[in-house]
Amino acid sequence: MVNHQFMKRRTYLINKQFQFRYTLLSCIVILMIAFAYAAMAVYTTNQIIGDVLISGRETSLREISILHLKQLFKLMLPFTAVIFIAGVYLTHRIAGPAYRIVMDLGEIGGGNLNKRVHLRKNDELHEVAEAINQAVADLRILVHHDRKQIEAIIQELQEIERDGSPSSLTGVQEKIRGLTRGFELGTPTGPAQVPTRAIH
């Protein structure tokens, strides 16, 4: 059973530069929306009141409100489109790298330890990509080491077969068991899937 107590985050400012940048950006966007709405409300109100005064006809408060909403809606449409496009562009700097990392991790999980995560210069999550690349590089070194160990074991087995001394198999068995002792595997949570690709 998972201990949820250890999953609670006690520190909320993990990456201060990243979090402050996007918090500030969010505040700026909210202030821009509020300012733009206020400016449009004042503009449409003055325009409608001016038209009513010029026409000289009596206009009810309900009619003024409807005219105000119509004018405001016309002005809000292009502004909303600009905000939407800006939002897609800004979130793409996070969503794009996240998608790239997930795809690359799929290849790495399939056994391709030559894979590296490459992100664009202005993308976010560069620290995550660098950590993954370093972890894969370290794992590649371990695999190369184990391959050398396996080749040495194969040579010993060939010598044992040639010499006919089965008592030497004890030492070979210990070497085989020691190949994965440096890994912390835990308990499998599902059916094991053998990677389809390996390093070269």
C-alpha cells in the first residue's frame, strides 16, 4: 500500500524561477483583461450615451443596457481571439516539451539507451530533459559494464566445458547473480514486458 503521507508536498516553491515567471505572466494577463474590459465598458457607455443625447429620443435603461452589451460583445470577440492565440503559444512551450519527453521515454523504456531528449532553446523543462539524459547515460555505462561481465562469464563457461570441471560453476553462478545487484527493482506491479530494442 502506498503511504500517501510521503506523497504530500511540503515545499511549494520547487523551481522558483519557473514558478515566478509564469505566476507573473498570469497576473499580467489577468490585469490586461481587466483593464481592457474596463476600457471597453467606458468606451461603449460613452458612445451609447452620446448617441442617445444626439438623437434626442427617450431611451429606457433596458434599451441602453442591451445596446451596451452588443457593443461590448463586438469589441470582446477580437480581444478574446488574441488572448486565446497568446495562451496557445505560451502553453506550447510547456505542452510541446512534455509531449516530446513522453515520446522519448517510450523509446528509452523500449530499450533504446542511445536515445537523448532534445528540446528547443525557448522550451521549458530543459532541466527535466537534462536529468533524463544523464540517467540514460549512467544506465548505458552500467549496461556496457554488464555486457563485459557476461562476455567474461561466457568465456569461463567455455573453459569449464572444455576442462570438464563442474565444481567451478559455483563461482560463475555468483557472478551471474551479481550482475543486477546494483539495481533497486522493488516489487513488480504488473506483467513484465521485455524491451523490444537494445543499445548497440
